[in-house]
Amino acid sequence: MKISIQDISKRYNKDKYALKDFSLTIETGILGLLGPNGAGKSTLMKIIATISQPTSGTIELDGTNIQKDPDHIRKVLGYLPQDFGVYANLNAYEFLEYIAAMKGVGGSGLRKRVEALLEGVNLTESAKLPIGTYSGGMKQRIGIAQALLNDPKVLIFDEPTVGLDPEERMRFRNLISDLAQTSIIILSSHIVSDIETIADEVAIMQGGTLITTGTQAAVIKQVDGKVFEVLLENSALSDFKSKNLVVNTSRQNDKVLARYISNHPAPGSTPSPASLEDAYLFLTHNNN
Amino acid sequence: MGEFYQIVVSDYKQRTRSYAFLVTLAISLYFAYSFVPLPNAEYTTVRAGNYIGVQNSAWLGYVTAMMCSIFLSMIGFYLINSGIKKDTDTGVGMIIATTSVSNFKYLLAKTVSNFLVLLSIAATAFLMSIGLFLIRHAGYPFQVSQFVLPYLIITLPSLFFVSALAVVAEVFLYRYTILMNIGYFFLFTFIVSQQLFIAPALDVFGVKPVTVALHETVKQHYDSTNNEVSMGYIFGHRNPRSTFVFNGITWTAAIIGARLLYMFGSLLLVLASSRFFHRFDIKQRFKSKTRKKLSAIIAPVQPLHDIKLSELPAITPAYGIAPFIKTELLMLIRKGPRWLWLINLGGMVALAVAPLSIAHQMILPGLWFLQVARWSDLATKEKTNRIHYFSYASYKPLTRLLPAQILAGIILALALASPLLVRCLIGGYLSAGLNIIMGGIFIVLFAVAAGMLSGGKKLFEILFFLATYVNLEKAPVADYFGGMNGGTAYTVLIAGCIGLLAVMSFMLRKFELSRI
């Protein structure tokens, strides 16, 4: 299975682009989308999910243009939007069966599948209560369950871990790792560690364009040998920040340990292994 | 004062930048134009017996001001009665609740904002009345005070009262919008029906001094016993030669004082309601049993289990729309308080036992109007509930989901009308039965099209209210269900409207799907 994105642009007005000449090929496995707010991640996901139309460019799923034939991807799509809602008067069973009807799936196994999914997201006990009574985390679980209703081959998760606690996040990562064996999974998150632990490939976006893409190792390699740590006086931190890209600071007694990225390390610095977060911050900073 | 001003201005901008406002403005302009009919028109709006005024400044100014006072009080309430709800839905209210803005200041700002919205519409009606005077050019002198004073003294206090009433209604009935909408309909209908007999102190719309003056003027000019003043769109029954000269009234301190008292009373209402305002501390209401059950469940939320997709029960393709219709019907039925279904059942019983003409002309439109909140967001609820991310990415949303929503709405309309339909069938009134079925289809499609056109439910609510009121007044112009009209031409006309609305609905949804 392969999604080919060719020169996609989404223009809002003459000078404002949400996406500009974006090209990428996505194959089975997990693609992590990283980028600051306004980078175009959600727009790209909406276009792939056929909710939004690009101004120009094409997207193909296994050779079929999904703008011309959106139902080709819709049949195999599981989509969890960033900011979705629910019908407050329906209970979890009713809501999931409604979504199943939307996706065009049914049959005798549907009820059992809904029950299994509700058990999986641990909502069985509250499944007969109106969804309007659910907490934010419970609604997010309903969102995850609906994305899996139709045996999806393309899964798009936009900020899926919002509202989930650390243990739930870990379970979610396990879940999509399992799914990635047979499906294309596109995942966006502000939490780099969520991407770092599960994504096979990473795409870093900024200002509607693709800065870099590749395996995690390939992306991290771009900052190899440029990450350092140095112990500074409190008073020197501000000046140091103005001259270097400081990615993290931590207090150590009456001093500050600064982690930074530079081609020219400051005196007293020690090299540190690069992480995906370092690469992300370095690349988006350089692209500004 | 700065924060008060900011709330008013922001709220006003937010509301006037909506399609519902623009459409209401356009409708108001049309009605403002019709407030003073031409001498050879087939209807009158204000008349004293068989007499109408000549088209001088006073007649145009007073008649449009009075009609505007009543008309805007009628539809304006529906346009402005969700200012607080908007703040609740958007979360802005939570931010306001954490500021030093007092309850009274906030509610007063909402009242003023409501008032400004209605004032904007009244201003266009005012300009229209002057424009009509200049265009018709009947040879009478232009007297600006005959336009300004009636609007200032009659219309503005009424609009301020309605603005305050909308805020008070939101404070007390914020969980019962259906009750608010329907309750106002009956309140308004009652007040208007009593308008000509009411004591001056209860003259909400401020028209009593003028109707008394009209009555007296006609009495002086003509020795006629038939000089009772009537207001509203009255078709036929008038002699075009019977005119009189109306030169306005003397605005006494008592009249002005009474109108100011209404505005002051409105402020007192807002002040009193501020003591009960929830200040956005709104909790989901449950019946005690559900709440108990829920607290037991929510407290120990368990983490996600491991889900193996490959081990989940298999599903098969199912592209029918029956599950949609079932769920849409379920949502229609569950919407609103349960006791409303008792009233619906009462209405259905009345349809079964009342004289046929009353059941068809009066009870059916009333019963259907009770469903206004169920139908008003039939095709817009995806967006307001942010479900459209799912539905617009679903399999064939245009040809599956939208027809299901329309069908569910029609099923509800026809189920409610079923006792009357059965009577028509038994009595052999097949044409009347057909008109009722088409009326049900028409009103549902109208709700869908108006919702998608305006992007919300307000437009439909306002127009449905207007149509129901006009129907209960037995004016045939808004008869969509064959209560007063009949014959092949009428049936063809409604069928054409249905076709047009259906095409419009599908085109609008197609446009929505391409523009999200």
C-alpha cells in the first residue's frame, strides 16, 4: 500500500498558503508528522482524509487519485481528527453504530466488533450512558474506537494522545505499533517523544513546506556531533541563549546545565547523543 | 466602562457578521416595504374600519414604526436569544467568568448588544419608510419629526424590552431552549391578540395611543360606526376610496413616561435575573439515578486494553441508509425535554378529535411548530457538534447521510400528522391528505435548506415562527400544508417548491463538502 503526494498546495488567499508544493510518499508503517503550530500538519491530514480539497497537486492511493475518487480511500480510512465532537444524546453503542453506517460497514459482526472495541478502550461500563456525560479522555477513547471500526488500511491520527494519561499513551502506542504491520499510519503530535518511540519515518514540516523526511536515524544524523551540554552560571544563561540554540535547561545546585546545538561548542562543553527532539528544534530553527 | 463597551461591541460584531443576520435584514426590508401598502394593494396593515390614511409623513412614519415595533418584537427575539449560549459554547464565557465583570454588567452588555442588533434592523426600516415617502410622492410635505418621533417613542422601547426579555429568558431557561422558543411564540401571540383591548400600562408595543388617535380621527371625519382599528396583514375587504388624513399624535409626558418606564422595567428585570445567572458554572444535568451510576463509573477510569485489530470480529460492507435513519430518528425523538412529548401526544389526540378544519388549519401547524428545535439543526448539527470530520469523510455522504436526515425529519412530521391523515383517508379527502404530506416534506426540506444556507438554525426558527404565526392568523400567504389553499395549481406550486428545496439542499451540501 502506498500514498503518493505530488506537489500539493492549499492556498487561502493570494499570499497565504497552508501547504505549498508538498510532496511525499508514504508506505506501510508509521509516519510521524512533526512541526510547530501552523506548519500545515492538520491541513495535510484533512486533505489525505478527503475532507479538504487541495488548491493544486494530486494524491494517489495505490495509483488511484483520491480527489477524483474519494470513496477509494474512504472505504479503508480510519481518521481521528484533532478537534472532533460527539452527539451528546447518543450512547457509545449508538454513536459507534452510526459511525459504522457512515463508513459503510455492518453485518452480524458489527455489534460484537463495537463491544470488543469498547472493551479495548475500556468504556464497556459506561457504554450505555449518553456520551455528553463523558470526560475529555473518555471522548478521546471513543474517537480511537471509531477510527478502528472498519478494519482500516489507512489510519490518520491528528494529535491522538491529547487527553490521555501517560499509561494510556503507552497503550495507544502499543496499539498502533500492532496496526502498523499491515496499515499506513500517519500520526501527528506535539509530543516528540510519542513520535520518537513508534514512528518508522518522520516528516518535519514548517510554514506549509516539508523541511526533511526520512527514518528517525537519518533525521537525527543531521545534528550528530552538534549537541552539547555545558554548566553555566545563572547570570550567564540569558547571554548564552542569545548566541546558541538552547534546547533544554535544568537546575544543578546554584548553576544551570544547558543542552544546546552548535557547530562551535563553548569552552567546557561536553558532547551529548542527539535525539529526535534536538533534530526537530535544530531544523525548524534553521528554517526560520 | 471599557470592558462593558468591549463586550457590547465584540458581541454586536460577532452577531451582525452572520448570514442569519443578513437574511433577517433582507426579510425585514421586504416587510418594511410592505408595511405601507400602495392605495391599490390587495391588503392593508393598519386600518380603522374601512378607512386608511393618506400617504403623508405621519401615516408612513407611524404605521411603519408600529409595524416595526410588533414585527421586530416577533422575529427579533429569535434572532437575539442565544447571546449567552454562544459564549457558553465557545468557551468565551468561562474566560469572562474569571474576570471582574459583574453578572449585571455582563447581562446588561448582552441586553445592549441585543438592542443594537435590533436597532440596526429598525434603522433600515426607518430609512425605508422615508424612501417610500419620497418615491411615492403623494404631494404631502415631508416632516421628519413624523418619522423620527414614532420610531423613538414606539419602536425603540419595545425593542429594548425584547432585548432584555431575551437575556432574562436565557438566564432562567438556558437548559430549555425549546421551552424558551415555544413559550415566546405563545406569549407574543397572546399579547398581540390582546393589543387592541389591553390597558395602556400593559401596552408592550407602544401602539395604543396611536390606535386610539386613529379611531378618534376617523370618528371625527366620518359618521361611521365601523371605525375599530385593526393591525396586521389583512387581505381583501377594503374600499380603496375610504381615506382620511392622519397628522400624528401629541406626545404627552404620560406617553413618553410610560415608554421610559418600560425601558426602566427592562433594566430591573435584567438586574433581578443577574442574581440567578449561572456565570458559566454549568454542569451536565442528569437524573439522580444516572448521576449515581456515572460517578461510580468515571472515578476509577481504567487504561486502554490491548486491541488486536486482526482479532476483532469481522464486518461486512453495508451501504444502506436504514441505520442512519434509525439514529437520526432517535436523535430527533430524544431532543428536548420528555414532557414535550406529552404535549405532542395531546396535539395528536386533538388532531384526531377536533373538527377537521380546525385540526388542519390550527392544530397541525401548531403541533409542527413545537418541533422547531428538532428540525432546525437537522442538517447543520454535524458542524455544530463537530461531527463533520467523520461524516464528510464517510462513504458517499451526499447520497447516504443527507437523504437519511431528510427522511427522518419527514417521518417525524408525518407521524405527528398521522391522526389527521387517517381522518382524511377515511373521509375521502385525498387532496387534503396529499397537501398535508407535502406540507410535512416541505417544512423539513425548508429546515434543511435554510440551515445549510445560513450555517445555523436561527434563520429557520425565525421563518418558521413567522409562517406559523401568519397561518394561525389565517393568512393564506404562508400556508404550506393546504390548510386554507387547495386545488391543482396549489399542489403543483408546493410540489415545485419541494423540488426546488430538494435540489437546493443537495447542491448546498455538495458545496459544503467541497469547501470544508
